[in-house]
Amino acid sequence: MNVTALVMAGGRGSRLNLSEEKPLLKLSGRPLIEYVLDALNNAHIDDIVVAVSDYTRKTAEYIKKKGLRVIHTPGSGFCLDAKYAIEKLSLETTLTVSADLPFITGKFIDEVLAYYEQSGKPALTVVAPLEVYRKYNSSEGYPITLRGQVVVPIGVNVVNGARI
């Protein structure tokens, strides 16, 4: 399975009310997006594209200097920007991942991809139970009810772009 990772780095980060772009916020001296890129480089990913917008111009510059591909999206939100990038680049199997997940690992990404491939479904969204999500996050996220349990998407998805 040929997989393109689409790192979603174009959001406003408005809940944080910071002057710095969220993907470039530092944790232990490194921008958050670096942790995500490291995880992707340690996973079975064939290509990496970073989705930016007018809200994240510094992030775009930073990524271009690293020699990675960048796509400029409208800045309309995670789902709409992911759809825009997938269609514009004619991507097929695409892992979308938020740029602000510093604890993600290559092993986790590979497990998600293996589950997706085994499922035979056109899309997969990784979720966490709301009580677990609350334990590690200051925001409520976007809770949904799935099979009678309230869960929150964690910013990792796999989609067959040919089916969009």
C-alpha cells in the first residue's frame, strides 16, 4: 500500500490565543511539527506533504527550508482543507495527521495503517474515549457518539482519496 502523509498545519490555533503559529510552538526546544515529521519518517510512509494556509505562513517557510512538499489550502478547517489537498494532489491512500501531536510515534502510525488496510473500509478515524481525552487535553475537542460511547477524534485519519 502506497501511503502519503498529509500533515495538517494550516489552522488558526484560535483556542490558544497565541502570537506564535501552533505547529512552531516549542516543546523541549523543538517545534511541535518536528515530532510529527520524525514519527512519519519512522513509519511506512511513502511521501509527506504539509498542508498550510494564510494562517501559517511561517510554518510554510519552515517546511520549505526542510525540502518538504507544501500545499497551500484555503484555511477552512481540518476536514475541508484535507479534502482540498487530497483532491488537488490526486492523492489515493492518505494519512492525515495534525501537526501538533508531539507524542505520536512511527509504531503507532504503522498500527493505524495496518488496521486501515485490514479493515477494507474507505476511511478510518482514530478516536479516544472522552474521559481519556479530557485527562490529557484542556479542550473538549469534537465529541461524537460511536456505538453508544462518547469519543473524540484525535487528529489521525486514513482515507482513500480516490473515493472522495
